[in-house]
Amino acid sequence: MPRPKGSKNKAKKAAAGTDFQALIAEKQAEKETLAAEIAALQENIAALKEDLKTKNAALKAAEKAAAKLEQQQAAQEAARAEEAKKAELNETLQKLMASGMSAAEILEKLQ
């Protein structure tokens, strides 16, 4: 079967009764509404970016505060553990001295 001749991309002819002014006005109105929607979306994006920046700054501040509190808690727990060790050592020394051991004997046991 032979190929049909001619371009498939031919320009289509407009109908004789076509109102070009109405079509142009319609397309211009569509263009303006789309431009307005785009502008509104861009403003919304800008506002969301600013909101994101403030939220990120607040998040960083909260993370710093939490880390600082965790360090303070760890330091406090370490101090409590040290105090407990000292209290236990004092209690053991008191028991040894009460049992009649001399200070020299206690020092020998500690070494």
C-alpha cells in the first residue's frame, strides 16, 4: 500500500464564522487568571519558607536546651554517685574503727 503524500502537520483552516475577538479575549482572561494563581502560590511559598526558617530556629534552640539539661543531669548523677561512694567509705571506716582496728591496720587494708 503506498504512503499518502503530504504533511500531517498542515495548519488547519478556521471556520468562516469564527469570532476571533471572542477567542482572543477568552484566552487573555485564562492567561490572567493563571498568572494571578501563580502569583498567589509564589506568595504562599514565600510565607511557608519564612515559617520554616522560624520553626527550624526554634527546633535548634530546643535541641540545645535539651542537650544542656542532659549534661546537667549527668553531672548531677555523677556527683550523687561520688557522694554515695564517700558515704559508704565513711561508714566502712566507722565500722572498722568500732571493731577495734587501728588507723595503721585500716590503711594497710586499703592498700
